[in-house]
Amino acid sequence: MTEMPQLPKNLEELSFREAMSSLDEIVAALESNTLELEDSLVAYEQGIALLRNLRGRLDGAQQKIDVLMGELEETESDEVIDSTLQKA
């Protein structure tokens, strides 16, 4: 029978790489079909928790990148004339 890794209660304690490695181990254990039903359910729950955590980290990183990219974009100045307006 495959032994499951023990995850910390606070998944933030794991680096992104460690969390990915733990998720890979869980997937491999589930795919090996060597776990008892109860152990499979525990492993699945741990995998879902890791996946949510990793997605949250990726979303946070994407938001930071979007902010940084937005800061790099040139903003229009007030001197730009709107050619769509016409005099009445």
C-alpha cells in the first residue's frame, strides 16, 4: 500500500514547488489504485485542498503581473483631442 505524505495544516507553509510535488504524489498514489477506499478519499480531499491553494497562488501572481503590466502601459494625456466630438 502507498503511504500518503503528511501535509501541514497551513498549506501556505509549503513553497509552490513543494505543494506541486505533494499534489503530484497524491495523483500518483490515486492512479496506482493501491489505496484503500478510505485512504483514497483522504488523498482526494488533500489533493483538492492543494489544488485550490495552488490556483489561488497562481491567480494572485496573475493579478500582480496585470498590475505591473498596467503600470507599464502609457496612459493617455489630457492633451489628446477626442476627434469624435463635434461642435453643435
